[in-house]
Amino acid sequence: MKKIILFFILGLTAHLFAQTTLKKIAFGSCGHQDKPQPILTTVDSLFKPDVFIYLGDNIYGDSHSMAALRKKYALLAAKSEFQRLKKNAKLIATWDDHDYGKNDAGEEYRMKKQSKKVFLTFWEEPKNSPRWKRAGIYTSYQFQTKGKKNIQVILLDNRTFRSKLLKANPEKDKKDKNDYTVNTDYHATMLGTQQWKWLEEELRKPADVRIICTSTQFGTEYNGYETWANFPLEQAKMIRLIEKTRANGVLFISGDVHYSELNVIKPDGMYPLYDMTSSGITETWDHVEPSDFREGQAFQGNNFGGIEFLENENGVLKIKFSVFDVKGVPKIKKEILLSELQLPKKI
Ligand SMILES: [Fe+2]
């Protein structure tokens, strides 16, 4: 009997959640558990999102010891600013290298199964979630706006399957800079076969807006640090997949780099692919990498990202894409009509 009541309550909760109207999503990355995180107070008290997306480096775990990792998550959990945000918004998360457990690590990281368990436990993944059963932590969510627009949120896992990075060697190749060089091996991958297959199925599901969350930046040129551009064949594959599945309304959000910026890739014959980067919750960096794809200026203070869904009475949806500083002042702004994110009709 107890079991029946529990299933009934769980079912009811899921149903109610599906009915929740989505107005605002906030997102961020790169928060050190040892530092105060006032940006979370700004998110909660000024922006008031329905959902907050953690884009990775949510703690600086950097340890093979799961006990150490759990201790660092506990420091985040103990912060009052985190607790308030958790009370008022739905928190969803993917990871990047530091919460995965090792700087710049990919599929070769030997503690990835154990670290996944710690991650899913901390983020309170429901016991019946497919995330527990398959390799990696990728997943997706569906929300609906007041005007019944379907918003799909896709969380990618850029770590579990990613091929090893190749070290830059400027003496051999003058185009090389910073840490890593471009990998054009046909077999090299960002997402791995299973995740690519899953992503294709996701992109074929009906949705008006699709927010693809990628811990490392999607929309930049090669810069010698971690980005999709280190695997240009995989970056091109993503663009081809969006085209092939006729997936309209795609927007990328990313983190990792300790500054924020808006990049846009303009592939031939399709709509512009925006990538809004928000990083970091506590971390900053004094140097911004050059990018021909950047719109406007990067912002180097602590920040969070915001996506607001604005609908008029005729059902026209405008997406307000922003990055805010710790005072809640917008530092990067972009308004996009959903009608601008549509593939040209096939003749
Ligand atoms: Fe990172």
C-alpha cells in the first residue's frame, strides 16, 4: 500500500512539473567551493529563474579520491546562497573537467564511473532516470512556456567519451598556440557514438526552442584551449546534424573559460548558431582569446547567463539572451526572434 501511495505521489509530482510554465532560465559555470558565491544571490533575488543550469566546473574537485570529491560537493551544498537558489529554482547540471575529476580530462580518465555516481547523487538524479543506466551523464528536459511553446534543454557530456587532446607544437605547426592542436583524425570524437545517436533522436523530437548545453565552447574558432574547434570534424558534424534533422530553434550555451561572450557561427544555407558563454560563478581570467565569431565585447567579471522567453498575444516568441554581472547589470545582450532560428524551407 505504502508503495502505491509513493508511486502516486511521484507520478503527481512529475505531472505537476510538466505543467509548470517556463519564463526564465539562468545558467553559469566555474564556481569554486572554497569561495563565496554572491552571484547565486543575484540570480535568485534579482533574476528569479524557473531553472538554473550548471554548465560544469560546478566544483573544483580535481581528485581521484571520491571521498575528497564528496567533501567538496558538501562545501557547495553548505552555502546559504546555493541553498536559497536550490529552494527557488529547479537545478539541472552537466559537468566539465574539474567536477569530472581531472583538468582537461576526457575518455581516458579512469575514475569516471565512480565520479559519475558522486555527481548524480549530489544533483539528486531520480532513481529511475536513464542517466544511472547508460554511460556518461547526458540527458534532456522538456518545458513549456505560457504560450505553449516547447522548450527542450539538452545537456551534453563533453568528458566521458572525448578523445584525448593533442598537445600543441608550434615548432612543428606555426598555427599551433597555447595548449592543444587541432585533431582531424576521422575517429576522434567529442561525444562518442552512443551520445551522437541519442542526440540525433533528441533533435528529431518536436520542440520550438532547443537549448544545447555544452560545457566547453561550441561557437569559437581554434584558440589552443579546450573548445569544439579542437575537433573540427565534430563541430561540422553538429552543424550537419542540425540541418539533417531539420532542428529549428537551436541555441548553444557554454561555460569553462572564466569569462563570458557571445559567439555566432553562420553556416551556409542555415540560420545563425549562437553560443552564449557564461563563466565564472567565482573564477575570472585576465586574458580573452581572440575570436572572429564574437559579437561585441567579452565580459571578464563574475557573471551568470539568462534566457527570457517573451511572447506577445500573437504567439510571436522573442528570446532575450543576456549575461549579468554580480549587481544584476546586463553586460552582454542579444534579442532573437524564434523566426530567425529557422532552416530555409526545402523547395
Ligand atoms: Fe573546464
